[in-house]
Amino acid sequence: MFIRKRERKDNFYQELQEKTLERLQELSGDVWTDFNIHDPGVTISDNMNYALFELQYKLELPFRSFLGPDSDHYIDKGILPADLIFSHSIVTTDDYEKLFLDGVLMTVDVMENNKKVSKKVRILESCLVSFSDGFYTVKASVALNKTAITSEEHIKEEIFELYHANRNLCEDLRWEDIQVLTKVIGKRKKEAEESPIRIETTYETDTSEKPIKIHDYHSFQLDFPDAYGIGHRGLPPEANKRNVAHVRQLKGYLLMMDFLMADVTEQIQSTPQLISFTEPTPPGTVSLVSIPDIDQVVDPVKFKKGNQLHSNTAIQKKKSGFIDILDTLYGEDTAQLFQDFQPSKSKHNYRASLTRELPELNRNRFRSFNKLKPTESNIVFKELFSLLHGHKIESEIPVRDLLKKHELDLLPDSVFFDQYEVYLDIGPISGVFYNPIFNETPQNIPTQEMDWREEYFASLQAEISLIRRNALFESLLEVGANAGNYRMIQLSENGRWILVFRYPGKEEWMILGTYKTRDHLIRSANRFWAFMRFLNPERHLFYLVEHRLLQYMYPRKHRREGNTLSIIASNRFEHKEMYDHLKQLLRERLPAHLSIQLYQVKPDHIYDFEQIYFKWRQALSVRDTKKIVHFSESIHAFLRVSEAFLTDIQ
């Protein structure tokens, strides 16, 4: 441990002093000739230079000092852990061999310090994984000394579950293609037990990277010699009014530098808040510098009204700049994605959610659903598509099942529009049938950024007639989240507000609810839109079918189509550019060897297909051979009759 001598060229304070005096001499000429340390002007410049030197020290602190002390919250600032960024996807046979060797475990009791403790131990001695025609074959050997404490069935189940939790698109491992042997074959366990490189260890042992607390700004006026009378001791009691005025004038002059330094210091302190994705943005104000008798120099009331040094636009621009840096690190362009997809979220919230999620989704973009989980698992590409449109969907659940959770049903459009007056609160007002187009001027409803919460449903059931009367209809899921289809109207006779909806292409306005106040209506409408987005088929109603999984009984018969991926989507997306987004993502994010087909079918066909699809998923999860074959043939039949709606993507 020693003190390192600072080289003259590295002495920033000395450099500031020299350049300041050089500049003063250039500007003052013969007017100012005494540049010794006793000169008041030199004293002022020295103190200012020291304040700048201290500011430079703060700006050169370790990066973690600007992130905040709690590393657990770094992910909320887009700083993702190393094991997430640098880990790789499981895509090769070697990857699967290591996965099985490290992941097939069993619990055994062992003695440690004369106590019996339970530990998980690896039980495979070696593993060989091969791949042919889209199907994997696994040969795993168990150590002879462990054959008595485990069963072949248990090992096969562990391998089967591990594989399908990491299965990629258009690949499969069938139960009968797993063999458990007692003879060593393939990759040895000792290779899998080699200690991997832990990148994060570098940061854990680097003490220079520990965060340092950045303290509040300390006015450099307090460092002046007492003779100046601007410090804590102030002027002597015998000072006259002229001296007092001179001191106040000097304080006011120095406060300009003080406020500059205080502003930069507070910006440094608020950096963790500025770059956070969860905390509110900094206010952009500067605090009143703490010096003696500050109220005699600055009017606190006027200062509070005019201390906004940074506009909200400037602060948001800084936040956007930080996200731009993260984009560069992670190889994305979230600003362009926002322009392309136009989600309901604000730009920064949208980009923040992408920054947290995209690295992992891109790493696993080839990942398919888990066959053993019929609804709890989703294809990663579908998670990505839903995330880009505002909210990631991690499970595949039929829309009708989501509605059943709330005891709702979905009416066909034809049924609803034939008798929709029955389902709505359209009634006489003031003795005449009310028509909002003629009686009052409809107003646009302000939109609020809002995600769906289950606790909102009770209020919607009481306020929205379509929900109260169980009258949601199929195409409402497509147009119901568009605020442009709604208006609010205040009745002149009683001051109440009504929420009205007009279906695109129709002239009638439907009354959905009445409210005592405007704010109540706005809150209710935004909650209803959030519910519609939650159910929206733009995120839910397209399904990916891997033809490899349709080969269950006839792998040779359908060998040519094993790498085919069919997407069944509604042809009534509210935004037609959705198809362009979908096609673009399919080309950009999925493997080039897959043959991708897009079927754009009618919504009622989607709902019919949905019934087959989830029954097929259920059969796959329980390995019901008879039902797998039956529903695979049903899917084949659906695709054949839908060929008129087919578009080849790649």
C-alpha cells in the first residue's frame, strides 16, 4: 500500500490554474498586473478552479457510482447480468449432451460432519446425442454404482422433460428414441464438470468498481479566507453598510458559479433516477445553494418559481440517449421498433421494456413451446411479437378461456348486430329516443397509459353494458381497443356523461355506460381499452404449427415438410401493417432453413382452428398417440382447405 505521486501532466488543478492566469493576462492587458496569490481576483479563480477540480473527480468515479449502490436493481436500468448476456442457446447436439449430463439429477442422503444431509447429484456417466431428419436420439449411460438407487424410467423422464423445456422449432425428441444404458458411451461426465468461466467474477473482485457516494454540493464560497466576510463567520460587528453591500455583491457574483456547480452535482446525483426504467424522471430543478444569509442575496419565492433549469423535453432526450447506448450494446434499434409498431405505451416505457426483454428473447428466438405444457408455454417468437406490440404474452391461452375466467362468452358478429339493442343500455331520455349525434357534441376521450389488472374487472362489470350483459362480440376484440371509435358526451339537462361507441363502417352510436363525472368516464374507458388490449387478437390470435410435430406416426410420409412452419392468423387485424410486421419479423428472427407459410383466415375460422390446436397440444403433453394422430390429421385438413389464404414467406 503506497501513495502514488501524481505526475505534473496529470494534475488537472494545476493545469486549470495555469490556463486561467494565462487567459486573464490576455484579456486584461496592462489593467491587471498583479497575479500573485494574495490578489483577490487570483483567490477567486483558485477557488473556482478547485471546485472544477472536485467536479472532475466526481465525473471520473467508477461507473457503478452512477448506477446506485444496489446491484440487484441494475436490471431496472437496462444493465443486464453477464450470465444472461453471454450465455448461449442450446442448439447443437453437444449442447444437449451437456444439458443432460448436468441436468439429470437425483437426491441422495450423504454424511457430512457426522450429519445426514440431502444433496442433488448427477447420475449420468456419459451421454451421446445424434440428430437425423429433424428428430433427436439420446443414449445415456448411468454409473454402475447408481443403478440400484434410480430407475431407467426416471432417467428417461428427466431427459424428456429437459429436452422439451429447451426444444427448438421444427425439431423433436420422441420417448422411444431415449435409451438408458449401463455401458459408457459418448461424452464423458468429467467434460461437463469442467468449471465454466464466470465473467461476473471479474466485477466481484475489482474493488475499484465499488460505488462511491456522491455528496451534496458544498459551496466554494465557504472555502474563502475569513477576511472576505462571505463564510460562516461573516463580517465583524463593526462593519459598515458599504462593507455589507460589497460582501452581498460578491456573494451574488459567486452564486452564478455556485449554481452552475450545484446543478451539475445534482445531475450526477440524479443519474440513477434518470436512467432508471421504474423511477420517475428527475425534476430538472436546482436547489438553493446553502451559504450564510442566502435570503439577503436571493429571493427564495422568486427562485422557487424560476429554478427549472432543464425542461422535461431535455431530460427525456438524455434518457433516450442512454437507451441509444444500450441499443448499441445489445445490437437493437428500439427507437425504430417504436416507430414501426406504434404500441400503446409511451416511447421510453416501450423502449425500456424491450431493452430488458429483447436480449434473452433474441438468444432463444429459435425456442419452441414446451410440449409437456399445453397452455403454460409459448413459442418465443410469439412472445417477441406480442412484446413488440406492447405486452409480452408468456403463455398460450385461448381467448375464450380468458373470457371464461370472467364468466364471459364471445358472440358471433351476426348474432350481436341482429339484436344489439337487447345488449345495450339504449333507453329513452326526456321522453324521446336519444341519438347522441344530433342532441350533443361528442368529445374525444383522453387516453392514459394503463396495463390491465384483474382488480379492474369488477368496476367494468358495473359500468360497461357490454360486459355486464355478457355481450362481447368477435370483431370487438379487434376494434375495441381503438380510442378513436369512442366518444364522451355531457347531457345538458342533468350534467351526466355518457360513453358511446361506434363500430367502424356503421352510423349508429352505442351507449356503453353513464357516469356522474367526466373523470370517472375517462378512467372507465381507459380500463376497458386495457381489457380489450389484453384480449386483443393482434397479440393472441395467430398460431404457429410445426409440421415436424405432425409427423408423429408417419415421419417418412411427411419428411419433406418437416421444416415447414405454418402461421395461422386472422385476416381482420385492425392495423393492416400488422401483416408486414409479422412477415418482417419472420424473415429477420427465424432460421433461414425453415419454410414459413402464412395463412390469413377469417376470425370465425381462427376460433374453429383454436379448438383443434389446443386439443392437439393437450394430446402431445400426455403422449396420447391416438389423439395426436387424430388432431394432426385435423390440422392437415384445415391447412388443405385454407390453401386459398396461403402466402409463402420464405
